[in-house]
Amino acid sequence: ASRKTKVNAVLLSCVKKKDTAPVWEEINTLNPDILCLSGDTPYIDTTDLVTVRQKHRAFLNEVPLAKIGTHTSVVGTWDDHDFGKNNGNGASLGKGVEATRQGFVEYRAHTDFGQGDGGVYHKSDLGALEIFHLDPRTFSQLGPSAIEPNQPTCFGKTQWEWILKSLKESKAPFKVLSMGAIWQDKKNGETDDMFTYWYERDALLDFIKREKIEGVVLHGGDI
């Protein structure tokens, strides 16, 4: 795609209420090139595969959302509620992630889901805009951080290396780092924000500055 192409992208998260039809209808009038379901889309809160599938199916079959999907790429990542547990992380969900990931993969038409490591991170290159759909859940609390070995990781080693390499190689004028978690402090006692993993957040921002990577935008959801 031409790097000068105009791109119309919609990014959203936290679709909990049932009276969302007007929002989907408004989005449809924008005729977006891509719709990014960036976490808590939908709220699932279980690792029972039957229920996981049912909730994904019911969500994507909502008539006005399904209408968008007939002409627009629908992609995204997950946050805690579609990962399977409020404030959940890789350690607290344990083996349950196998079912929630299976349901996610079955109901998302992506070309990639992580790097063969069980994650769901990937990227969407639209020419003028490249969106990096990050996975802040799968690897969180499962090992030491590559940045601070005495602290737990958020992104995990493989995803961390993928983020840095992909950002540096990107030719898009604008690059969106998108995830369900937020980049600052939630200030509510929960520990699933990037303030908790400030060392990885700050190292990422330092890398962007050091490598002089322009056009980077942060997008977060969750609250």
C-alpha cells in the first residue's frame, strides 16, 4: 500500500452494555478501513470453552456489528475480561488460557496470533498506518522481565523482542501501539496497568526516543 494513503481506523474496547447498536451504526457510517476490538470485546469472564465460544458468537452476531464486518476488516487483541478473568494475568489464569485463546482464535480472522508462543499479538499494516495489537495478559507474571530481572514481566521475552524489532522496521508514518490495558496508573488498587510494569513501559519509550522512531501513538482501553 502507498505510504501516503489516507486510513480510516476505529479502535475501541470495553463493550459491556447491550444497548450498543447506535455506536455500531455510527461507526458503520464512517466506512472504516479497519475496526480494532482492543480488549474486553466481549466480556467473557470464564475459561469454559463452550461459554467462551457462545459469547464471542453472540457478540459478533449483533446485527449492526455484523454489518460492519461485511465490508471492514475486524481484528484486535484481548484484555482481562475476554482473557478470562477480571484483573487476570498469565499466572492467575493458568491452564485456562488454552480455552480462552482457542475461542479467540476461532472468532478472529487474523493471519497471525503471536509468534507460535501462545500469545495473540500481531500487527495490521495499512500503509500510512501500522497498528501493533499488543497482548498484555498472556505472559504477564509468568517470568522475570527482560528489562528488570528482579521484577515480573508484562509482555514476555518473545513479544518484547517482536515489539522493538517491528517498530524499528516499520515504514508507516504513523504507528499505533494498541492494547486493552492502559499506559498509566489506574489508581484503583488493581495491578493490570503499565504503571505496574513501569520499567517495561519506560524502556519502550526510551527505545522509541533513542532510535528516533517517529509517529508513535499509544492507545489503551480497560477503563
